[in-house]
Amino acid sequence: MRFIKPFWDGIADGSITVAFRRWRRPTVVTGRPYRTGGGRVVVTSVQVVDMASIPDADVRRAGHDSADDIRAALRGETDWDVYRIEFERLHEPDPREVLANASELDATAVADIDTRLDRLDRASKHGPWTRRYLQLIRERPEVRAPDLAESVGRETQPFKLDVRKLKNIGLTLSFNPGYRLSPRGDAYLDQRDSTSAGSSPDSS
């Protein structure tokens, strides 16, 4: 679920627990967790509503000043249904963040990361990219995504989608601007560098 930045603090502190969206069909599912700029939430209710009358309580819980503000903020075609989404803040750690901070890598963990990265490389239409992007992010932390993309000859959006795949397996962190390697990503590259140095002819 996407929320613009002014709503993030309210989601984080639990004061915003309702949202209204105009959709052709629902894009969230009751009981499923979602990431927002204010933290992870779980959707508890999704229902079609009549926007002609919005309770004052829902106006407050949606983080707006008036029902007219909510109606004005709706996007999408006017003949689509309007949905009221109720959600709760999740306070347990984000599994992706836990993974990103897991920097103690044994041989099995390194092999698992290798397997995942190899799979991404094989599925790529533009050739192997995963280790190159990890090294790029290590060398150029918090550099704007468009600049990083240009440096490897990619369009910005496809580049960002690829980096998100690395984030999903705990290897990168997003910043504004740019990215950094997570502790796990740093440890993985350190392990690879160590292995490469140990296997070089000059190391004997």
C-alpha cells in the first residue's frame, strides 16, 4: 500500500488506521501484511463504501481534515468503486530487515545467496548483473538511482526493479537518495573477495 510522506508518521504511531482508494478491483487482501513508508501494516477490512457520507471518525482515522479532502485525494476513474481499507500497525520486526542485518554468514548461507543471485542472472534479458550491481552500490553508496543506472547503461526504472530484487534477499538498503549494501550484503562481498584472494595463484 502506498501513502505519501505526510501520512507516514500517523501510520507509524497508530493514529492513521483507515484509507480510502478508488480501484477497478481491490488491490489489497484482508489478513495480508503490507509495507508502507510508516512501517508494516496488516489489512483487517476491505469494503466498498458510499463516499457521499463519510463519518467524522473515519476522516480522523484517515489522517484528513475533512471528508471533502478525502474525496479530492481519490485517484482513478470516477465510475470505479471506492474502498474503505482498515489496517493495524505491525510491531514485530520486518523479516526483510532481520535478514538484511544477519551478517554472520557460514558456507551454507553464502552458497544460498550464490544460488539466488545465479538464478536472477540466468533470468535476466540483459546478462549477468547481480554481483556487478552489488559492487557498484558498495563503491557508490547513496548515489542517485538515475546516475547509477546511467553508469551501467540502464534505464532508471528497470535498474531500480533489479536493485529491489537484491533488497528482497537482504543484500541492499534503500536511502534517499540511492542505496547502500546491508550488513548481509557487505559480509557476502567480503566472503567472495576472501575466497577469490585465497584461490589466486599469487596467494601461495
